[in-house]
Amino acid sequence: MSKLYADLAEVYAAMYTTFINYKAEYDFYSKILKKYHKNTLLEIGSGTGNLAAYFKENGFNYCGLDLSEQMIAIAKRKALNCDFIQGDMRTFKLDKQVQSIIMAGRTISYLVSNEEVNTSFLNIHHNLDKGGIFCFDFIDANKFIPAILKEKTIVHQATHNNINYVRKAVWEPNLKYGMDVKWEAKYYKNTPKGLIPLGEDSSVVRTFSKDEITLFLSINHFEIKDIIERASYAFPTFVVVAEKK
């Protein structure tokens, strides 16, 4: 697991609250679920619970799942009336199948091998009702890989609770598992006396082409209903809406 979601969970919670408009994220995904008349959902990669309260407050039967116990602990403090479970998207098993599963924030990128993607899609299929909706986003390899060849170092700044944070990140093509990249980042608190180091993180992140995603879904008995090109924080992405056959 990436240190960002464990040792640096509190820093993640602070920075990403300023990076991402979670109300807009809720509006986007809830519109899709309403279109297909789905009210019960599991969010895989629920993180620190930024979407949870929106779903709960608007009448959805919501449950969040995350691999990180530290992230879930933060989520439970933020979204008091929501259910969260610790689990791995490749192996989790719900007590009862759900109408829909969403996976936002390019969570699929942490499934770097074909085996991991295939195992996760199959497991998600098992935990969905017949006709259930699986909705997720992925980084567009055709745009992202060429972009990082031109600009490998990216600096982000964010202010949360009067603390100024800085992240200096470097992307390098890895290409070991597919169109994957290595990400290394250093986190700082910006003070009048200079930058104070908070920690470092590194991980391998996979990007995908639409053809790859289409094949993985077909193998695991999903029918694609829509693929939506969508600009998002830091990455060119597509959002997929697929139905369990």
C-alpha cells in the first residue's frame, strides 16, 4: 500500500480536500446511478469519506470500502452516519449483493498487473446484483504518458486549516506491467522559516487505453453502457459505466 494512504493519511486528507470538488464528484456519479435507478451502492477506495456524506444525505444506501485502516478511521470521524469496511477490492465479499459499485479517484490505477485487474473485476461482478452498475474512472494512457515525457516534475500547493502544504512529485514511465508509471513525491509544510518535510511516498500507477478496459470488462461479463471523457484533477480520464450481464 502507498504510504500516502497509511503514514501520510492525514496529509492526504488535508491536501485532496482542496484539490478536488467532491460536491461536483457526487453530482456526477449520483446522476449516473439515478439514470439506472440504483440506490444501493458500495464505493471502492472510499478513502477519507469525502463522498460518503453526500450519498447518505441524499438518500442513497451507502457503504465505503478501503484497504487502508488509517483512511477509514478518518472517514468515520468525518461521516458519522456512514458505514465503512476495511477490505481489498480483489477479495472482499459483501453479506449481500448491491445494486451498484463505484470506484472514483482513478483507484483502478493501483491495480498494476493484468491479474490484479482481472481478479478485481471478477470479484466486483460477484458482489453486484444481476443488472448491477459498475462505474469507475481510469487515466487515459494515450494522453498521460506523452504528457509526462514533456513535464516530469509537478509541484502542487494547498492550504487547509491555515496550514500551507507543498507536494513535489516526479513521474517516470515504468512500462513493466503495461502503460504504467512510477510516482515519487515529497510532502512539506510551508512555513515562514521554509519548507518542513512531512514525508515521502512512491508507488507504481497504471494507466489504460479504452481497448484494454473494454477487453477486461468483456472477459468478466460486463456490458459497457457508456464511456465518458472527463477532465479531472491532474489526469486526463475516462469514466466507464458498465452493467453486469
